[in-house]
Amino acid sequence: MFIQEIPTIIEKENISTLHFPLQEVLKSALEIGQRVADLHRGFLLGNIHKGKVKIIFEDDESVKQVETTIWALTDTRVILKQGLGIPLSRIHRVIT
């Protein structure tokens, strides 16, 4: 996976103001599978060790990065503290 722009670092509280298109940001099934594995690893890190991950994602304006704890995963979203969520299809990478 190659991200062409440097992510803008944002606070998780600002996620609720963002708008997310429906299109998938990753190009291959392999990349999507890796994202799922990384999300599950990040979820376990957050729930067992209270650790944070870096999530690189894209809204309708640009690529962004947030450092946060993953509280839950659904089939379509990553759930963060305070019920904030990011659509899975908009996540480029999860760094644990």
C-alpha cells in the first residue's frame, strides 16, 4: 500500500465532524485482509493492555491520522471512545 500524502494528525474528538465517502480506499483483497488482521491486533492491544494504535484513514478531504484505543469492531466500523467511529473501508493502515 502506498499513501501519496502525509497524514494530517487529528484528535479523536474531531472525527465526528468528518464526512466519509462509501468507496474503499484499498486496492486489493490482500491489503484488505491485512487491515482486518491489524485491526483485530489493535483491538486486543486496547482491551487487554489499554494500548493505543495509530489509524491512518481518509475522509472526503484528505488522509488523516489519529492515535487512539480501539474499543470495538463491527463488520463495517471501528468504534472508538465516546462511540466515535471510522468506516473500515476508509482505513488505509493500522499501526500497533
